[in-house]
Amino acid sequence: MTGINAAKNLQELAGSLASVSRNSKKLDILIFGAGLGGLAMLEVLSQSEGVTIHAIVDNADDAAGFQLARELNINTSTDSEAALNAFYGDIIIDVTGDPELYIKLLKHTEPHHIELISAKSAKLLFDLANKELRSERTIQNQNTRLNLLDSMLEITLQLEHRPPINDITNQSFEDIHNHLDAIKGLAVMFDKTTGTPQFVGAIGDAIPQCDNVTGCDFSACNAIRIACKTLTKKDRYKVFKTEIQLQCAELNTGYNVVLPLWQDSRLAGALFFELSPPLSNEKTTILEMASIHLNMTFKTLDHFQQLEEMAIFDSLTGVFNRRKFDMQLHQEVSRIKRMKHGTLSCAFIDLDDFKHVNDTYGHQVGDLVLKHIGASIESCIRDYDLCARYGGDEFVILMPSDEPVTNAYLEKAGMRILEKVSQFHLVNHPEMKVSISIGIATQPGTTANAESLLKEADDALYQAKEAGKGCLFIHGAESVSLLNK
């Protein structure tokens, strides 16, 4: 029975609207009631082609529909008599449910041939409007999520090229900010060693320059540190009851939501947003989705970095491995050939009596010796030189130069390494001495060749070994340099 009545009401409502439409290309509508019903009517009818909303009327000036009406430049009124007397349009919609108002409206509309939609018809129209509104919002929410997923997919596809983590953070931050419709936002990364906040992006404020510059009292950084101390790995996002206030020369603002960025157990960064409260279910869903994706992205980048380090670094000594050296050797030979006066030097380094060290003191001590040699070499070479463990107890160095190098320079560099290595000391074995032998070869860019350079350096090492322990020999030289000569 209810279904028959609803159908009948719908037919009556359709007939009323149709009768007006036949006589007018545009509908002029007056709405009574600015509560949820009036709000729904506004949202639906304001988007309908050929419909003009004359005004919306309610006794309460703070009614929910009034705010939307003002945003849409639709007249609002709390004086029902004045609004009614000024209206000579097509339809009056009454969603108040007030029987006295209905009688008043009926008396006004009949002589002026104005259609009145009220009571059950208004309820039916309200239900239809609400249904359409919910469907529209569902579609909008789904579109927002799909757009966010598209942004996430784009970032995921970039991982193949190993982008810098700050670039990924900034791009993700901008996408999330847009989907949240945030008032403003700030992206922060934390230094892996010191934990110092580094600002990598901002929307709604100028990007601050907080790097020990004059004029910054670091209260902004301290506020970030304090806020982030409360975060745990369980937090997809966190809403602060009291805004995080950042105060420095470049930045004076507040944020009420933070999205933490984790690399395993380390807090690698954080995205701060100012969002209008209260957070809608849709915005919390966006924050959840963004958090899951970003933390998976950070974890993936971290694993890529670990794999790359495993591929080019020696796990024991921490210097590069032979694979990295071979790649770099051919790159440097190609580069040096393009230099007018460039040279490329290569040094082979071998630990003296390494078998004796392992047999006498054990392999653990032998490992300590190898670590010491690797660290000693790295401390004595330039930033752009390359040290690698070539295999076993053998190390190798590449020393490129844009200008010719002298044997005196190479001897000085080699002697520094000999001296540094000889300083090895173990408390439990004070009698233990460590020394190395070094062979160095140099080729100009005009004749540089990877294979012959390695052979010349290896031959030089053989000459140093023949001369004794703690020796240095330079290919083409006439004498061996001794550490204690």
C-alpha cells in the first residue's frame, strides 16, 4: 500500500512540475525551510538547468541552508510574509512541515496560479533530492579516490628510476594537499644522522630556510621535534587538539594534522596540514590511503638503496667492491681520454704476511686489520678518488686528474697510506705490527687503457713486494720507497 501511495505522490509531483514547465522555459522557485531539507533542495536545484531559486526562507538566521545560499548568491530571508508577498514565480517548495505555514501558502498560491509543493509531495521531493545528492557525493568521493590512486601509481612507476627521496616526498605532499583541499601544508624530512628537520616543501606559506641562518630562533624546528616525538608506527595520521605552532623569521603558522613517513622504524619525515575541522570520513580515508602508500614507497626506496649498496660495497670493510671498481675504471678511462692533459693513476695495495696474521691471531683479528686498512686508505685519498677491496687482502685505488701528476706527488700520497696503516694497534696484542706494499702506475689520457693500467700497477706491486715490507714502488721509477728509509 505504501508503494502505491508513493507512486501516486510521485505522479502528482511530476504532473505539477510538468504543468509549470509547459508554460515556462525557466522555473522560478521559492523555498521555505533552510534546514537539512532546504539544504538538499538547494544543492540539487541550483545545479538544474532552467531553474532559478528566487530565495530561501527560514525563521532561524543560522539555518544550515543559509550558508550555502549565500555562497551561491541566493537571497535569504527570515521574514516569511515579506518573501511571500514579493514572489510571483512558478513554484513554492515547503519543507518545513508547519501546518499553519502550509495554510498561509495555500491561500497565497491559489489565486496567483503558483504551484505549491508541500506535505507528502515535499517529503517525496526531499527524499529524491537526498538520494541524488548522496549519489553525487559518492561519485565525487570515488573520483577523488581514483585521482589519488592515479597520483600514487605515477609515483610508484617513478621508483624504477630511483628518484631522490625528497623529490618523492614533495610530489606526494602536493598531491595529498590538493586532494585534502587543505588550507596550507608543510613537508619536512629528518636528517638520517642528526635528526635535524629539513623543510622540503610548503603550500600556503613561503618555504622556510632554516639552516643555521641568522634570524631563525629554531622554535619552528623545536615545535616539529616535540610534535613528532608523540608519533608511533601505528599512527597513519594524527590530529592535534591544539595546533602545532611554528614560529621563526621565515614561518609563523599552525597545523592541526600530521602524516608521519617511516623508513622501517626510523621517522624519515612528516607532512603537516591545516584542515578545517571536523575531519570528514572522506578526508580521513584519503589520509589513510596516502599514509599506507607513502610508507610502502619509503620502504621500497630503502630496500632499493640497501640492494644497491650490497651490489657495490664490500660488506666487511665498507669500501667499494671489485664490481664497482671495474665499472668506475672503464668510466674514468673513457672520461680521461677526453681531457687534454688528463691522467689516470691506479694503485694496488697488498697486506704483508696476511696468512701469518690469520694463523697467529685468528680470522677475527684479520678482519679488524682489513677494516683498518680500508679506513686508512679512505682517510688519505681525495673525495673523488675511489678505493675498493679487490679481493682477499688486496685493495685498489683509482686517482683521476685533469692535469699531469708527478712521481713525487704519487710517492707522497702512497707514503701517507703506508704511515696510516702502520699505526694499527690492538690492546690485547701490542706486539702485533701491520704493513702493506703498494704499487702505482699512471697513464696519460692519450694512451689510457684499463687492462694495461692494471697490469702496470700489478707489476709495480710485485716490485714493492720483492723489496720487502712497507714498500712503495711507482711504475717507471728507478727505486723503491720504504716507510722507514
